[in-house]
Amino acid sequence: VTVTNNAATGSIAVTSLNFGGANPGDFAASIQLGDCSALGAGLKCVYTVTFTPSTETAESGTLSIAVAQDPNGGPPAVTLIGTGVTPLRVTPASINFGTVASGHSSTNRTVTVTNNGGAAVALSEGITIITGNSGDFAVTGGVTNPCPVPSGSLAGNGASCTYALKFTPSIDGAESATLGVSAAGDAASPHNVSLTGTGN
């Protein structure tokens, strides 16, 4: 955001920057170029405005710049708009292991985690049983490029890893669980994968 002193003579001084609107706390500003506290005639200064989304949705705000020498108090507010997205992608969203004989294990099914952000993230995973017995759904090994279990680091810039899961029913009937994959600093975490299967 550039502030220009269009007066023929005299200096102006920016006295404050104020963020408002729906998501004021997710926007910030810092001086990049020039001195906005003593801006001579015909000169300009530049602020860098940053957006750090706290939600995975569209956000908005306003930046008001107060100038002591301006009879209007300063220029019109700057409208700020951005959308928060998660760098982490977890696929598929659900796995159905089908019908498996009680006491036997299903074939492994896989979940892929991709980090499209620019920096490594600390991953963690956990399974929450919805119906059935604890331990009937489990993360197992035996895959290329496995994700760290139960936690560890995943590099950025499109790096990916794989969780292998199996279903070993200990009862007859439908069972279900959720695999939750979380990353530190990711507002959308946990990324949930629905797990279902039937013991027979």
C-alpha cells in the first residue's frame, strides 16, 4: 500500500494504521520503503500488508491510515480480501474395507498425505473408534514412502507420504472409525478419513 503526499509544500505524518472489518486480526502491515512519519511534498512511502488466515474460508478486512495533516483524517480505507486454504491434502476421504472374516485381516488400504505448502510440517495421526472394538482398525507398515507414525515431519513443495491401514474385525457386524491426520499450524486439522468395515 503506497501513501503519497500530493501537497505542493509541507510534510505529512501517518499517525496510525488500523485494521477493521470482519477479520482484522488476520491482516498486518509493516513499513517497506520511506518514512511515513515525515513524508515531504511529492514523496511517498510504502507499507507491506500481509495476510495470515486463521480459517479455511474467505476473509476480509479494512486498513485505515490516519494522517494528522489531512482534513479528512487520511485516505479512504483500503479493502483487504483473502482466502485461507490448507497446504495439507489427505486422500481419499473414506475407505470401506468391505466384509472380512472375524479374526482375519483385510488387505492394506492406503491414505496419501501431500504437503503443498512451502515448508515442512509436523504430522501426527490417530484413529478414533466410532462403532466396534478398539484396535480393529490400525495403521500398519509395508508401503513405500510411509508417513511417520505416530508423528514426524513431512517436507513441503508437494512432498507426500502414505499411511497403510488394515481392518481386523473381532466381532460380527458393522464397525466404523475415523483416521485423523493433523499438522502443526494447520487450521483445517484434523483431516478426517472415514473408515468402515463389516466383520463376518
